[in-house]
Amino acid sequence: MESPTHSLPTLFKQLGLADDPVSIDQFIATHSPLKPELHLADAFFWTQSQAAFLRDEILDDADWAEVIDQLNVLLRKGRGA
């Protein structure tokens, strides 16, 4: 099995968000927990282009999918959980 191509900071950078650890923690703290029935890409805080990127990468099972899943988990329970 190959190691993940992308990290959480690179995903944040790809999404046009601050990618330092403090900013990532703040983003997760601000936007979590997401409701279980809400798809990550449907969350209110994404721009249309961010939501499209997240949706497309998951649907295509692209190389970003693993780190997007990681973000999804973090936003469901919060980073410190």
C-alpha cells in the first residue's frame, strides 16, 4: 500500500485556507462538530469551488480522498477528541 500523497496542511493549502497547525486547529474547532447526516462538501462554510473540489475528489476516489476523509473525521468529532 502506498503512503498518502497529501497531508492535512497541503489540503488546506489546496482549498485556499491557512495551512499552519494553529489555523487548522482553529478551523476545526470553529466548524465542528458536523451533523452526522451532513456530507462534508455540503457544509455551509465552503465556497462553491471548495465544495466542488471536495465532492469530486471523493467521488473519483482521487489521491486527495484519504486526507479529505481525515478532515471529515476531524470535523465530526473535533481535533482534540
